[in-house]
Amino acid sequence: MNATRLSCPAPAKLNLFLHVTGRRDDGYHLLQTLFRFIDLHDTLHFDLRSDGLVRRTNAVEGVDEDQDLCVRAARLLQRETGCKLGVDIGLEKRIPMGGGLGGGSSDAATTLLALNRLWSLALTRERLMELGLSLGADVPVFVFGQSAFAEGVGERLQAFPLPATWYVVLFPPVHVPTAKIFTHSELTRDSVSITMRALSIWQTKHTANQSGSQLRNDLQAVVCKLYPEVARHIALLGQYGAAMMTGSGACVFAEFAAKADAQQALRELQEQHHVRGVCTQGLVAHPLQDWV
């Protein structure tokens, strides 16, 4: 490949539900969740270097260069493949940090996918997912590239097609530390596991707008107790439909069948309550799904 510059999107994700089903001996929690990509995205720019250096070309508030998941992903690829090439990475952030939307993980996955191409490494998707897991539990799903039912710590993935619906996503003005929530004494850690068949039944009823078992986010109660702003945003958005927190928070979302309905809800919330948020569409697949 002869390209020396690539510009690539890194989409956000929603957890349409998140159940904590147990805890491993090493302290990691066992989860079940349904990942969905949305068209809110960061943009990453990769400029090829021949001297082996990996640099981030712009500052990111609160994230040192050496701790940035993009930089760590690039250096990991170098170590694992022996690649002597380098890269300058420019990052345009649109996904709120600490919001449960997976921005850092998505940036890392896009870096793996882009550099696999820019450096002509020809690694398989499975190998990139393995490398991604060493960077964070949410990285593999972005390399996987499809809406997915996830189990384990989030690394066991099964494709789960979802319709292209619309969402309002609100950004409460708080940063929720993931570790603080997962170590909280009041966190539910014994949810009953759901099967793919049960999830398919839920989707059928959900699509037909029929009542069914209510999937939930087990982290939400703890976050709302510690961060009342999250609870307030859920209540505000809940006036327009079933609202839920994504990931470990703080962002919350609700689904809408039509773009116009989502836009109207967001406009009213912004005018009446001065909240921050976006109207965004669910993606059928990751924009870079065909890159491996």
C-alpha cells in the first residue's frame, strides 16, 4: 500500500443493556451486554513516519501522550510485529471522555485498524482483537466491527444485527470513574444470565413495541446515587421514552423510531433544561469493518 496519510472515524458505542453476572478470582467482573455503534465519532489522522517514532501531534486534556490509548496501540503493534515504521497521530475529540461511550477504546481500535493498513502488516481481525483486549475490555468490539452480544469481561462476542434507529444521547456534566463504580459495595453482581434466544425474543417484542422483560444497566443505580446529575438527566430524557445510562456512565440515551422525533426531544430539552447532547443514528456496522 502506498498511502502515507489516513483519516479515519472512531465511532462511539452504546450499551443497550449491561448486566453484571459475577466476578472472577482476579477481580474482573463478568458481564453481559449488547453493543451498538452510533454515528457520533472522533476523527484520527495518521501520517506515516519512516524513523519508527510514534507521536501524538495535539494535546488531549487530561491524557498524557504516553498514556493515550492511541499511542499505546501503535507501540503495541510495533512490538508485536517488529515494524520499523512510525506514525504521527492527530486526534479530533467529539466523544465525551468518561461518559461510557467508549471513545478511548474506539480510538485505540481505529489506530489498530488504520496502522495495520498504513504499515502493511496484514494482521487478521482475530489477532487485532487479541491485541485490543490487552489495551482494554471494550477495544475488541470496535475491531469486531458489528453490533454484538458480549459476555465474559466483554471479549466474547457474537454478532447481533440491529435496525438503524435514532437516539438522543445526553452528556451530564460529571466524569464517572469506572473503577469507583465496579468496586462499590452496593453494585449488583449476581444478575441472572440472559441467553441469545431470550435476547432475540426481547428484540422481536421491542421492535413491535410490545411489552417484554426490561433489560437494564446494573451500574446505573450506583452511579445515580453517587452522581445526582446522572439521575436528573435520566429523568428528563425519560419523559420522551425509556432512558438508560450507557456503560459505567455518565452519558444517558433513549431510542426513537424517527429522526424528527429525536430532534424535537433534544431541542425541547436544550431549550427548557439547558442540557448538552446529540441526536445520533445507530450504525449497522463500524465504518472500518471491511479494513481487515
